[in-house]
Amino acid sequence: MAQDGKDITLATILEHIQGLRDDVTGRLGHIEQQMDRMVTRMDRMEQNLTNQIDAIDKRLDEIEIELLPKRVAKLEEAVGMAA
């Protein structure tokens, strides 16, 4: 077997396999970097959602505890049910 005047030897095959391995390793490194960025982004999104949910919960508590009783009292006065 000859390829352009060169015999294919075990060393040639090993060199080719090592080149493929290096290529795959580089691609896996790139994929790992992308995954790390995605995890970081998802962590930020989770924190933002948690902050927004906390703000909504705080606002709902404010409505339930402060505003709703005042409105109910005004409605009771309006319909003559004041205690």
C-alpha cells in the first residue's frame, strides 16, 4: 500500500488518530465553555425570577394586610353594615 510514495505505517495511523483526538478535545472544550455560560445565564435568570416573585408576594401581602381591610370597612359603612 502506497500513498503518494509514502507507506502507511502504524506511526502514520497513530499520528492521524492523535490529530483527531486533539480536534475532538478542542471541540469538547468549546462545548464545555458554552455549557458553563448557559449555566451562569440560567442562574441569573433564576435569581431575577426569584426577585420578581418576592416583589409580587410582598405586594400581595401589602394588599391583603393593609389595603383590603380598609376597603372592606368602607364597603361595610357604605351598605350600613358597620359594626
